[in-house]
Amino acid sequence: MRHFYVYLIEEEFASHYFGRELKMFSLFKEFQWTSYQDPSYAIIKKQVSYVTRDIPVQKINQLLETHLYYRKDYQRIGQIHKLELKGNKGSATLIVKNHYIEINSIGSVEAETNFYEILRNFDPCFLAMDFQAGKYGWLNPVKERKFV
């Protein structure tokens, strides 16, 4: 099973940290694994809030439904979107939350890839991270700005 947290990064930080995603991954991993009671939690939370944008929940829900409603293997219940591929090839569940999107998938990556494609086309600044597997990356590589 794969479990991804997808954050919408402020464009300024996405551009600056393109190619240095490990630093962003480390910050978010620390945020996920730090206890609320830990004195450093408030500081880490502020840092995460500073580099991220809130997820436009209604827009994302509408966007996903618009792109997937015609598929027989798609279901939506509130903020939860699910794709289940034929023949038990795999499935993916996407949950839209205010500060991040959670994607859980099993089997083939095809189901989760459908979700990633839709999000990638909506905004180039999504960063997906699987903390258990240590995997991370931009859904759409952000091009570095060249200042002349």
C-alpha cells in the first residue's frame, strides 16, 4: 500500500526548492512525526503553514468529478474520491482536506496516476510525499526562473 500526502506549495518556495526537494520532504516528515506536546511542534507548524497554500477544496472536488464522472470505476462520497480498476488491478482513494490531499493506493499505479494528472494540470506546485517509503516529488516539475 502506498500512502501519499500532497501539499500545495507556495509558488515562490516551489521555484526555490526545485531540485532540493529533500529539504522540503524533511520539513514535512518532521511535521508529521512531531507530537503536539513537543515544544518544537508550534515552530514546525508555522514553517509548514508559511510554505504551503490551503487546498481549494470545492474546486478540487469539482475538478475531480468533472474529469472522472464518466468512468464506471469512479465513486465520490463527499471529499472522498475512489478509482477501482477492473480485474483487481489496483485502486486509489483520494481525500481532499483543507491543508493537504491524502492518496492511498494498492496495486497498479494507474489509478493514483489518474488523480495526479488532474491535480498536476490544475496547479504545478503540488508536492507528493510518501513518508513510509521515503518517496517524494513534484506532480509537475516546476521550471526554475532565470533572472537576467
